[in-house]
Amino acid sequence: MKVSSRHHLRSDEVRRLNENLESTLGVSFDADAYELVELADSEFDLILVDGEPLACYIDDEPFVTVRGANETDPGEGIVTVDAGAISFVSDGADVMRPGITEADPSIAAGDLVVIVEETHGKALAVGRALVDGDDMAGDSGKVVESIHHVGDDLYDFVP
């Protein structure tokens, strides 16, 4: 990934990041340094939190990366998948109803969500909900569009 620019976030941008994370995931960062890394060859802009790629902008909305989700352990906005879905979701596949064991009922269609595996609760991906949380589990159909996952360029970014 090619970096086009880097600069520290202003205090109002840091506040917006943490307010958004608090309202959507129930988490926030307590850090000394926040740096925006604009990537020339990506649809994302990455946010380094104390030097680690823990957040990004998705469609101009601040959200955690997979690493950021594992670092903060969100309690809201979570979609949990079973063991059979892990390899697919980790490879960037969209999430299908049969693989879901649980979904936060407060999720609305269009929300950004964190996809975790059921055994250890580790984040595998970040996606956009296509249906409400109450309607996610079931027999068939795609319910979360994958945006960022373990092993993709954003996950492998080295500052």
C-alpha cells in the first residue's frame, strides 16, 4: 500500500473518532498519538493509534480495523459466526445467515459491524450490515457485506 500523506489528527477529529466508536461499539481509544495515513491505492484512510493501525475511515465514517476490534473488544455492533464460517470470512467472503450464531439486536441495516468467531470472540472482519440484527440468523441469504478482513492489505499494513 502506497502512502500519499501522513499527519496528526486534530483534537476535533480524535473526539469524532472516539464518539463514533463509543456510540457504535461501546469502546474508545485512550492514546497519546493519532495519525492519519492517507493511502493512494486504497479506498480507506488509516488511523494509527499510538503507532498501530487500529482505526480507519470507511465511507468517511471512523471505525475500528480488525486489529482495533481485537485491541478494544467491542461489546456492541457484533455479529458472531460459527467455526464453519471462519475460513470463509477470514478470506473476505460476505457473511451468510447459516453461519451466524448471534447478532447484536441493535444493529440496523447499513451499520458497520465487527464479525467475530464464537469460540474466542476474536475479530475476523469488518463489514456493513445488509439487514437488521434481529433478522441476521436464519437459513439462507447474505446479511453482511465484507469490507476489511484478516490478511488483507489494510490488515497487513506496516507503519
